[in-house]
Amino acid sequence: MGIGVLGIFLPLLPSTVFFLMALGCYGKSSPSAYRWMTTNRLFGRHLREYREEKGATLMTKAVSLASLWIGIGASEYFIDNLWVRLLLVAIALGVSAHLVLLRTIRRSS
């Protein structure tokens, strides 16, 4: 869970994967921790959508893509090593492809 929180702020560290792993572990070992994660006002809805509905809303996808590329762009600006820069772009392209191909959840008003 802690690594997932760090991933929110560090560009190369994914947060979703660690939140989902924590959710899976808590689902089996601690119902109260699982309930806390899935009802958390900051990320609970996103975890439930990803885990239960196998997708994300269009807004979640757009914000994720924008923050991903802003973070990668900032990292690219400060990194002088060509191989690291290429690796960052490859990772960003892979994550972008995953987000674009992820099922879009449509909410009816």
C-alpha cells in the first residue's frame, strides 16, 4: 500500500499495480482493510472500477494519460542519458497502450 502511495508522486513507480496487489491481499486477510481501500474517498472508486468492472471512466483515463506524460516529460527534461530516456518513453508508451485498450466505463446520469 505504501509503495502505491509513493507511485502517485514518483513518475517511474506505478501506483495502480501496488494498490491492486494490496487490495487482493487485504481481500483475503483483512476485510476491514479491504473495505477501507474500496471506500476511500481518494482512490476507492477507481480501485472498484478497475477490479470489479475491469475498466476505467473516460475522465480517469484522460487524467492518467495526462499525468503520465507530464511526469515522463519532466523526467526527460532532467535526464541526460539517451538509454534511460528511451526506456522512459517505452514504459510510457506501454502504459498508454494499456490505458487506451482498457474498457471504458460509461456512467449514465
